[in-house]
Amino acid sequence: MKSSEQSLEVSQVRRLLFAVILSSISRLFGRSGSRRIALLLVAVAAIGTAACDDPFATRASTAVRTDSFVVYSVSQTPVNVPAAFNIIFFTPLRLEPTYGFDIAFDIDASGNAVIIPVKLVGGVVTAARRVGLQRITIPYQELTQAPTNGYQYDSTLALSVDEGAAIELATDICEFQQSKLIYAKLQIKTVDPITRTIVFRITYDPNCGFRSFLPGVPTS
């Protein structure tokens, strides 16, 4: 409320100053001359307002994505089934030596889903592929923006059904952006130790450096 009241006060002051300036111009140049100068003042004010926006500020251009997927555990399953996930391309993948995925999945002895960052799978080959994981401690839907700290990098994270994790990913896709990080959140929906399958839903902000989990294109 305070910010809106301040904006109203600023607007009123601007209108008052404009009226004073216009009155002075009218006395000096007459009605027709003051009208032309008034139009010029309006144009200058518009340019000044636009100049207040930073032309170099990073702006989001792509809507936040949300979907559900089924993957298999890396253990006790055939090598040709999808047991990993590429966040940027938003698709499950098989574990292959090209290491095109960001995280892989497993099921532990307690029936939890285990998220495995790619660095732990690829070793030296994927040493530069940093993935941060952080357990979500509030209701999943209430996490509308990714945290900026608190991530555990290149460590596994075990999640039971309905538990979730925030994900921070450093990627070359953002190499020429102000931030090289992208963010996602993931929630485990089902874990089946018999079929060795995991169902999860994931929300991903594809805009470099943005952390929104709300629908649509982020505005900040």
C-alpha cells in the first residue's frame, strides 16, 4: 500500500510541475506557441520515462514449463530404458556414455527415489557439469521461486513419495547470458520397486538466471 501511495504522490507532483511550466510558457509565447511546446514536453517526458528502464537488463522470453514423466531406476533394469532426465530439453533419456542428461534416478532399499547428478555418473568426463539439489521443506505448490542458496552440489538426494527437490543447474546454454544458471523443482509422485519405475512431475524455468515456478513468462 505504501508504494502505491508514493507512486500517486509522485504522479501528482509531476502534473503540478507540468501545469506550472505550461502556465509560464503560455505567458511568454501565447496560446498557440505554448501548445506546440507542451507537445514537445510530453514527448521529452515519455523519452525520459523510457530511459529509466535498463536497456541491458535480462528479460525472460520463454514460459515456465511443467509436466510429468516416468523413468526407470538405473539399477536392476535393462540398459535401453530411460533412467535419466535432461532438464533443458525436458525429456527422459537412457544412460549413455554421451552423458546428455543432467540427473539420473534409482530406487534404494527403503523404496525411496534417489536423484543422482550427472557428475556422479560420468566422473572425470562430466566433472564440469555442476548440479545442485535441495530438499523442499514447505508444501511443494508453495515453492513459487527457486532458492538462491542451500544447495548440495553433486550429491545424491533420496526422496519419498510426495517429497520434492529444488534443482540448480549450471549450463553452457547460458554461456553468453548474465547468469549461467537455470532452476527447476521436482516432486516424486510414485515409486514402484517391482517395475523399478518412478513417476515425477517437474517445473522448469528455461530463462537463464530466472527462478520462477509460476505459470507464464517470468517478469522478474
